[in-house]
Amino acid sequence: MTPDTFRLLALSLPNVQFGSILGNEEFRVGSRVFASLGSPMVGQAVIKLTPQDQGAFAAEAPSAFAPKPGGQGARGATIVKLAMVDEAVLRRALAAACRKATKG
């Protein structure tokens, strides 16, 4: 998985907007960020899942998904190792994160 493919998958979801702040690329639905890519985590992305979805994706692909350290990770912020993730699994994870952002 490349960063370009991650971008394409994220932007293929309905109503997603793209922005960049200090080298960090953000993907939003409305005002809510559901995924980010880039600095300082080259080769990684962060998606905001529910804790339940985070656990399910980490169980399905433990080499690709891991909770972000600290409190954010406990609330569902999930590190995605791009080199380790399958496109179909990432597509489902991004859709879940986008749904969560939509629901608030």
C-alpha cells in the first residue's frame, strides 16, 4: 500500500474533504477528521475508529493495525502500517472511520 493509494481510497468515500496542516494530510467529513497521513509518521497513517472496530481490525490484521499510544488509542485512534495492510481491509477500515465521523 502506498500513500497515494491510501489517499485515493480515503477520497473515494462520500463527502470527504482533504486538507494539509504542517505536512500532515487530513481527511474530513464535515469538520471531523477521520484519517491522517504523513509527518512525522512516514509510511503510516492514523484512522479514528470506535474501540470495538479497532479491536476487530487489529485482530484481523495485527501486523497492520495497532492502537495509537496513550489515551487517543484507548478511544480508537489506530495506527495503520501502510506496507502491511491489504487494500480491501483498509477500504473497510476507512469506511468504518468515515461512518464514525459522520455520526459524531
